[in-house]
Amino acid sequence: MAAVGRVAAMVTLLVLSSKSQAQLSSSFYEKTCPSALSTIRTVVRASIERERRMAASLIRLHFHDCFVQGCDASILLDDSPSIKSEKFARQSNNSLRGYKVIDKAKSAVEKTCPGVVSCADIVAVAARDASKYVGGPSWNVKLGRRDSTTANITLATSQLPGVNNSLEELISLFGSKGLSAREMVALSGSHTCCNQTKSSSVVDVLITLCWSIAGTDLLLIPISPLP
């Protein structure tokens, strides 16, 4: 059951990543920055060693980036005279994390390959490496994304799922990105892949939600019985 969820999460992230650019290649930096992937991996692993739940945070950061105008690192842009940062969308403000890890990875890569590796690619690779390091799936990340020079907080606020969305609204939001209810559940679960909750009320709500989506699909039914 858990394996199915992990595979679905991997597929979801692959779909989100691939939709942002048409011409991508897993060997994009093979000649221009051959140490890029290992450098990013080292930074990501070190951050998770310090705080295990950073793995979930990096996956969530990638998700919030990709859900708005594709995987272009627009989520990393700060406020400026011409930019209203997506960081302040209500779905991200004071809850989205992992920015410093991406900054560290970018700084480390810049030392050996200045001006070569995009932040968008670093965010995508960091999510994959974070998943793998905590025992989740790994996948081939196609590279070559370009960083956005603009952000769109209006789209971020309207397109990112929020805590007050109904089940129907959530399914519709994910569906607009080509994602199924199954993938929605998998990705939502990966947000908290490394956390433990002691709140029985939260667990009960999640179990009920899984059952309501699953219907007769046994692959989506949670391990715990419906309370």
C-alpha cells in the first residue's frame, strides 16, 4: 500500500516537472557542469541530516513552484519594485520552507560552475534527492529549465490548493493541472512524509478523506479502517 503511494507521488512530481518545459534533458549539464548533481545532493542530504522534515519541505517547495506557471523558480523571487513575491500567497506565507537549502545549493554550484545551473533545476533536483534520501522514490530529473524573472502572486493565490478548499475544489484544482485524485492524495501525503502527528483528530480527518476519494478503489483505501 505504501509503495503504491510512493510511486504515485513520483509520477505526480514527474508530471509537474515535465509540463514546465518542452525541451529538457537529464544530461543537460554533463559537459558544462558535471559536478552539479552531486553538489546539490550533498547540500540536500546535509540539510535533512540536521532536520529530517526538511525532506517534505523541499518536496512542497517544488510543488508550489510548479503549480504556478510551471517549474521556473518563480517561488524564490523576493519582493521588488516590479515583483510581488509568490512567497506571500496565503498558501505559502509563513509555512513554505527550504529556501535556505536552495540558496546553499546554488552557492555551492556557483563556486564550480558560475552562471550555468538554473535555480529551477536545483529546486527540481532537490525534491528528488530529498525523497530518495528518506526512503521514498527516485526518478530521472530532466534538466535545462530557465529561471523566471517575474512572479505572479495572483495566480499563486488562486491556483494553489488551500486549507479551506472543499474536496471538490481540490480535485478540480489538481485536475486543471492534469493530475488525478489519486495523484492529489499522493502529493498531499508527501508534504508530511517525515512528520508524525499526535493529533487523533487530524488522523481521523485524513482517513475519512482517503475513504471518500477511494470509493471502491482498494489502491486508495488507507491502511487504517474508517472510524
